Amino acid sequence: MKKTLFILAVVVLAASCKDNSKFPGYDATETGAFFRMDKASDEKAEIAKGDVIFMHHTMTTDKDSLLYDYKTMTRPGQPYAMRLSPSVYKGDMFEMIYKLHKGDSASFALRIDSMFERYYHQPIPKFLDAKGYIIYHVKIDSVYSSAKVDEIEKKNKVMQEAFMEKARLAEDSTMSKYIADNKITVKPTESGLYIVIKEKGKGAKVKAGDNVEVNYKGMLTNGQVFDASDKHEQAFVFQVGSQGIVPAWSEGITGMTVGTKATLVCPSKLGWGPQGSGPIPPFAVTVFEIEVIGIKAAPPAGPTTPGK
């Protein structure tokens, strides 16, 4: 009798871990997700917190609408890299991934409302059913251990620091070469800014706090243009002295008269500094050709930094 009851309990327990009515072939986990191992590899090493996994994956709704496909999105066809954190809530994506090993392929379904309320902390997009599921189809391509990732990051940090130091040391020689090559004879200001007046205007003089309208072209010393007013629908307007503008502009344009055309050769500390920005590298000497068009009474609208 006891043996019969034990077998019956096992059968009931096994049946309770399946929910064929919702996702046939998947195991219903105790935490409300659904999991299916599609192909198991021979790898025995477990995936751990801090590891970086490289995976191929697709995401669909439970209505089979495609949300993401590694073959066409991000870096098409390339594995998606993710450093693993502890599970944020029971039944989340991390809990599912910790079941896998390198080379495994699996599918799992996660509740949409739980994902957005407990992980993303954002409203659920209207095109998703709050009570529905997102289904992941995942293949673990490779795994880097936490120690290996730390080692790689340490090497990259050393390389980045060396690159930054090289750029810092090269700035003075870059500036000197540009000044010599372009036969610039004016003396720099105390801050190191070169202001070369090409044509002096006859209009009003620009002062701190004015809203000035200018045409401009921003370049690196090799002539590469990173921004210009003719790329936009209208001339650029900014407030002299505002924090949203690179310091070289406020210093260089203050005192100019409307109609003036000038070139500003800017050390990095008056431009984008050690960080750079987009096409502007760290510690870059930048060059601006500027024409002061007018002084506006109204404050400027929108972005106030050229090159952004």
C-alpha cells in the first residue's frame, strides 16, 4: 500500500510540473515560467554569476510575433554578449539561463507583467498583452568566466590609459604643428586659444550674455569636418558664456563685432577635453571657422553646443 501511494505521488508531482495546455512540451517551473531544453551539450561546467555569455537568441510573443532576432538586429548574426547578474525575481531570465551550459539550446517563456514590473520597472508597451508571455529561444555559444572577464577588462583598462596618455602628450605637438603649417602669427590668449581674425565686422560688439547667431564649421587639425551650420536648417544661435557651449566659443566670440569672420584654434581644455565626443577624439585640438551674423534678443532654443 505504501509503495502504491509513493508511485502515485511521483506521478502527481510529475504531472504538476507540466502545463501542456499553455506551452506543450515545456516544463512549468515553480516560479511561474516555462522551460524546455531543446538540445543539451556535453559541457558540465555550470554558468555562474559574473560570467559573460555569448548567445544567439530570438524573442517572440506567445502569439508568435517576432520581437528580436539576432540574425538581423544589433550586430547581425553575431552572438549577443551579456554579463550575468543574480536573479532579480523568481522566474526571471537569469534563473532560466543558470539552468544552461555552453553549447546548450533551450526555450523559455516569461510573464510580460512580471518582466516589466519587477525587472524593467517601466510601463508595459501597448502592443504587448500584460498577461501574455515573451518566449526566448536561446543557444549558448560560449562562456567567459568572471575571472577571465576581469582579466580582459584589466588589460583593456591599461591599454585605454596608455592610449589616453599618448593622446595627452601628443596634443602640444599637434597644436604647434598646426600653428606652424598654417603660418599663424597671433599670440594665444592666456587660456591657450588662438583667435585669428580674417575679416572684421562693423556691427555691434558681442558681450557676455548675448544670444549670438553664427555660421560655423568645426574641424580637426587634419581637416576632417565634424560639424557645420550648413548641415542644419538654420544658423546656430547660442548664449555667450552659457554652460552648454564649449568654452572656446564664449571666449573667442566675446568682443567680436557682427560681420566678423574668424578662425579659432582651440586646445582640448577649451573644447571636449580628455573625453572627446563622437568623431572628436580625446585631447583633440579643434578648429572653428566662424562668421558672426547677428545678435538676437530672444534666448536660443534647442541644443546649445556645436558638434553635438
